[in-house]
Amino acid sequence: MSKSIKSSMQNFAVDKALKYIEGNPEENIPKLMKLVDKLTPEYWYKSQRDAIRTVIEEKNHWYDLILKVYDLDPGVRRAFFENFLFNASLKGSAIQHEVSEREGCNVPWAILLDPTSACNMHCTGCWAAEYGNKLNLSLETIDSIIRQGKEMGTYMYIYTGGEPLVRKDDLMKICEMHPDCAFLAFTNGSLIDEDFCNEMLRVKNFVPAISLEGFEEANDGRRGEGVYKKVQNAMKLLKEHKLPFGISTCYTSKNVEDVSSEKYFDLMIDSGALFVWFFHYMPVGNDAAVELLPSPKQRELMFNRIREFRKCKPIFSMDFQNDAQYVHGCIAGGRNYLHINAKGDVEPCVFIHYSNCNIHDTSLLDAYKSPLFMAYHNNQPFNDNMLRPCPMLENPEYLRQMVKETKAENTDYQSFESVDHLCDKTVEYAANWKPTADKLWHGCCGCDNCKKGE
């Protein structure tokens, strides 16, 4: 079959599928699932497809979440299905796999970009501050990255920073230039206003993930006085405009009780959030607040609570440190994602500030094949216990070795941090977490023999 005929058939199928997302979800989603079954290999997303069918039959809390998606602005909802589900997750994944096999390297599902290192806030322990506040990726550079990425099947782009919305006009231009991509931004929410909501409605393919770290006292204790009220206002505006948004929560030793509570989950749901991404605090940077690292008991609490609420709350939740079992370990180094900072350094992870190359003088494909990225490719997963996935936090010997062997350079321009200095901060944490991780992963009892690995 020629590529043009195949492309025409795919476009026809997508158009037909998009019609199924309008109207009655109970009637149309089963039709959509039958079409997906027909067009994709049997093994692709089988468990997810089966789960969606169960949701429709049982009308459980996930059905409530589907109804919330159906309540979005129709144009935005259509763009979400087309760009995120079809382009990024179905068509894109197939291309990524093909390129990865051909080139012998990782090809990511998503690329994280820092449009700017500037931020209008100064949060305690924030790794982004290590870059300084005067760096920017030009509009042309961002466009080039996305064009190269799409050639290899990447249709998902996530903005970090700095505060991405400092560059809100340029971000909207990028949405217009690439209407087939899905864009998400981690934002403090303070720059979301009525005008920006209208811009989001216009471009249709931009979703904010607003940083929230508990209730007012816990949130503002780290992020600054008055920030909690600004987040509440941003969520109110987005909900009123029927726009999709989520929450980004960094859990620390100081806010675990807040963010693991049912009250916190209900707050996010009532505010209109469709998803929440939980991140474990990472002690990156010479001035990192190591005391913010959660204890093993606190991390175990997060592990149990998120799973508990996932069974009954209509919000999609993901814990990027405790849910590695669903993605088979570390997702960095281009395996599922990578990070390009505001100076153009291509880094394996948003938390790993070491690099062999800069996007201004190398292609994206060559970056995937750079020494540090190939070290990730050749060593993943870093641990058979999926509750110990990270080469920095739980397996610091791996990061130490990879950085030194590949001669990767530190990208913290404000204050150079050696890999030894970084990893030394996590050695004790890794040792303390191991017994709990092994108990949870293997279902063992936690006795002295288990702690010894016997």
C-alpha cells in the first residue's frame, strides 16, 4: 500500500473517530473503541482499552471523569482527542518505535522545553533557579525542535522553566504553528487571566498544569504569601471557560500530610482539575534544601494514598516516583522524555543537569545518540525493583558512573555542581528507602532478613 493511500485511510479513520466523541459518550465511546481495535495491532494499549470498556459498563468514578472531559469546550475537546490520543499516543508511538529500532537509540514520547529561565517567583528548593533568570529559547529554536521531533513521531511538548507563561505570546504562536501537537505547561498559575483563557480557547491545543503543594499554609510556606489565592483564581477562570487543566504537586517532608489527604484530592476535583501529577522532591543544586526529602514512611504513605484514591476519585493521578512499574522504570534519557533547558542544553531529565550537547549546534537525532543518552539507553532500567527507578535518587552509583564515563558537563550556570556532590546527597536516602521499597515491591514482611535481601 502506498504511503499516500495509507495516509488517506488514516485521516478518514481519525475523522470518523472524532465524530464519535461528540454526543452521548455511553453510545459513542464503544463505537470508538471498536474502530481503534480495527485500526491498531491487538497488543497496543489492550489493557487500557479493556479498562475503558469496563468504565462504560460500570459507570464508576472513571466514567465521571469522562463526563468531565465531555463538558469541556467542544473545539478544545476535539483537539485533545486528535492531538493527544491519536497523534501523540497512537500514530506517534508507532513512528517512535520505528525510528528507535532503525537508529538504535531512545526516541521520546514527549519533549520538555524551557522557553525561559525567568520566573516571577522564588520557591524554596526549586531546581529551576539554578539556571539563572536571563536565558531564553527563541521562537525559531522551539519551532525547529518541534519540526524535528514530529519527523520522529513526537507530538507531545511540555513547557517547564522558569515560568513558561512569561513567554505566553510566543507559546500561543507555537500552538498556531503546530496545531497537530499537544502542548502542556507547568505553571505557577499567577499569569493566567481572562485574556489568556480566551487565547487558550482560540488555539485549542494548550493545557496548563498548575503548581499546588497543599493547602494555603503549606503551599505559601514554600511558594510565597498569596500564591494559594492566585492559584484558586486561575482554576476558577479555567473552569468557567470550560478549559482542561491539571495540577502539579511536589511532595516534600513538609507537605505530605496535606497532599496525601482526601480533602486535598476533593479540592482539586471540585476546582475542575482533570489530572494531578505528583513529583518527589529532588535535591538538585548546591543550595538544595535536603531536609525537604520525604522519609521512607512519608513516601510509603504517598504510595498507598494515591493508589487508594485512584480507585474511587474522578481525577487521573500519576506519581512519577512510585508509579514506575507502569512504564518499566526510569522514563528519562529519551526513553519516554527528555529535557532541553533555556540555553539549549539537551539533558536526559528535568532533574539531571548534565549534558553532552546543545540543540543550537546538533540535531535532535544526534542528541538522542549522544554519549549520556546512550548510557541511559544501555542501562535502563536501573533497578529491577520499579519502586527504585531513578539513577540519581535511588541508584546514585549509576548517575555518578554515567556522567563521568561520558564526560557530560554540568549545566547549572549559576553554581556548578559536580555529580559527586549531587549523588552524595542521595546515598543515605537510597539506603534508607531500599527496605521499604523491597517490602512494597516484593510483598515481603520487612523483617531483618528481608532488609538484608535474603
